[in-house]
Amino acid sequence: LTQIMWKAGDSISILDGFTNVCYVTSEGGRKVTFTSESGISDEALDVYAVYPCDSTARRLEDGLEVIMPSSQRVDTTVMDPKASVTVAYASPLKTETQLDFDNICSYFKFTVPAEDKIVQVILEAGNDEWLAGTVKAAYADGELQTEVVEGRNRIVFSSGSPMSGTYVIALLPCVLQDGLNVGLKSADGRSATHHVIAKDENDVISALTF
């Protein structure tokens, strides 16, 4: 995603090396203000931020660790907001510090016909390509650098009602050279598995129609 559209009630974690504080916005738009009653430490020299707010995010000496979830759930074709993990870094700090967020994830799009009554989609990659897991994020010369610390090659995408339309899953960037196993489960208990491969070694699988 090239632009983030915030909405009122969105929250982010601010990690200053001492605490992990949740900040909330009451506004909507491309540029909003986040506030918190507790605030960051007076001794903080810089901050990392994570969207969405994540109490499990951990500050490191040279970055932070965040979790890209391997289980995502939606009830409409709107992507699970907890899955689209973005991070930001700011130094030095000011009274009002601007944060520019970067995605640590990529996106997989697929279409499900209503008549199949699919309620769960399972994506599984081979060749040690990680779709989710714990990621180290750090900035070098203003550029985001990421490294998978503990990866998972499987993502489960579930819906409370039969799927219909085009859906988007957030996952870690990968090429999927060995293809992708796609498992489907329907509301009436049926299941099926598809194996999808790239057309050539330079392709990246980005979309699939069932």
C-alpha cells in the first residue's frame, strides 16, 4: 500500500526503549494526530511506532520485533486490520513528532465465488519461504530493513459466513518459487486443495481465482 487512510479510533504502539505505550487518534484522513494520557519517557531519545497497537511488540537496541499474524479473520471483503502491520521511526524527538509508516508486509489477492460457500482458506508455502511470524524491523539511512526471526510458512484466513467476492490477505514478502498450496474448507464440511505455481522463476504469485 502506498498510502494509509486513518480512521477515528485507530491506535498505534510507541516504543521509546523504556515503555510500549498505546496512542489513539480521534480523527480520520491521511495525516492525523495520535495522543496518549501516559506519554513516553522523558529519557527517550528516539521512538519506533507500530500499527496496529501491539502490546507484544518488543524494542531492541537496533530496531524492534513485531509479529505478522498467521491467523486472519474477516466478515467482509475488507482485509483484517490487525494483519496489515506497518512501522515507523523518529529521531530526534520533538513536541510534535511526525511518523511516516512503512509496510512490512505484501498482499495476496484471491476471488471466491459465492456458490462454493468457502469459510476458510489456508495458504502454505514451501522452500522455507515465510508467510508470517516474528520480524525484526530497523531503519538504516532512512530505509526500512526487515529480517524474519521466527517464520511460519502457513496462513489461515477465516470468515464467519461464506465468502463471496475478492479478498486480500497480508503476508510477508516472498517469491514462492515452489508455488503455494491452497486449502479450502466450505460451510457444509467439504474441503479441497490446489497447488499454484509461478509461470517462470521471475514471477511472483500475487492473485488467484478459485
